[in-house]
Amino acid sequence: MPSSTITTKGQTTLPKAIREHLGVDVGDRVDFVIQPDGTIVVEPAVQQVGALEGLLAMKGQRPVSLDAMREAIRKRSGGR
């Protein structure tokens, strides 16, 4: 059973087997979920795609179609 030690700052390192099982890597986040029976579940922190809606929107700016984006990229790259 993989185990880990808590540092004086309350930090710990997830053992390699656990990181691989969760599919997480450097920079990823994990959630600790306390179950009703008191057990703790560690799971990858996943943001729902819907929560990202409007993240890059600017007030007064209309959405741009994919065709318009491709055309702008083509013009910017010299028509390549």
C-alpha cells in the first residue's frame, strides 16, 4: 500500500503509483472529498467545460466564426 509523510508545512507528495492511477502530473490539482463515513477520497480536480463559457468574452465584442478565424490566420501568415 503506497504511503506518504506529512511535512511540517502540512504538505505531502502523492506516491508515483497513486499519481499514475489518478492520471495526474506536475501542476495538476487534486480534490480531497470527505465521505459521510469519514473516509477520504482523492480525485483529480476537473473543471467542467460549461464553467469556462464566456471566460474570454469581452464586453461589446461579437463572437467570431471559425471561418473568420481561419481567414484572419491566413491573412496574418502571408496567405500560406
